[in-house]
Amino acid sequence: MKEHPIILFDGVCNLCNGAVQFVIERDKNQRFRFASLQSKTGQEYQQKAGLSLDRIDTILLVENGKIYQKSTAALRIARHLNALWSIMYIFIIVPVFIRDGIYDFIAKNRYRWFGKQDSCWMPTPDLKSLFLD
């Protein structure tokens, strides 16, 4: 049985939570599983990726035993969404330093622009099976 790709995200970031909800709505086959970077699962994968547990300014995608981050993770996620969103993967040809530069600029300003929650977003009971602890 093939493992589900896991999306790890900042659980208190409004932009990140909105992105997760966006993916859920467009992932009709429920391919992805999710965990916040603040969760036990999130912290385990951050350690595997050699990232500081204090840094929660990136999205991580765990797919086929590999861990992707920042713009590469976002584009690989988009590749698996329905129809038009999968076309976004074409931007993988843009050099990573440019893609990640834009990603880092948005990540640095995400709380100021989109706000922050006091605690991690909790999925509804019907979505709970998609989330890891």
C-alpha cells in the first residue's frame, strides 16, 4: 500500500491554515494527510529534515520518503490537486533561489498580513481522519 504524502504546516498561521483548507477542498481523493509543525509528528519530521524546532516558517511535504520544503513543497502539492491547480507545477523550472526568495518574503510577513491564532486550528470531526497527531 502506498503511503499518503504528509503536509506539515504552521498551525497558528491564518495563511497556512487557509492553504490547508484550500488543499483539502481540491484533494478529492484525500491523497494528503496533515499535521502542524507544532505537533509531535511535525517536530519529528523537522528533526529528520535537520530543521530547528523553533523555525516554523516553512511548509514541509513528506512524499515517497523524501522531505521537501518551501516553494518546492508547495509546487509538488499543487501538482496533485485537481485540473488547473496542477498546472502551477510548471513553475518548478524557475530557479529555486528565486522561488524560495519569494516564499521567504511571504513567510516573513505572513503573521502581519494574515494574522495569527492563539492555538493550532482544529479540524472538523469529518476531517479529523486526515490529520496526524
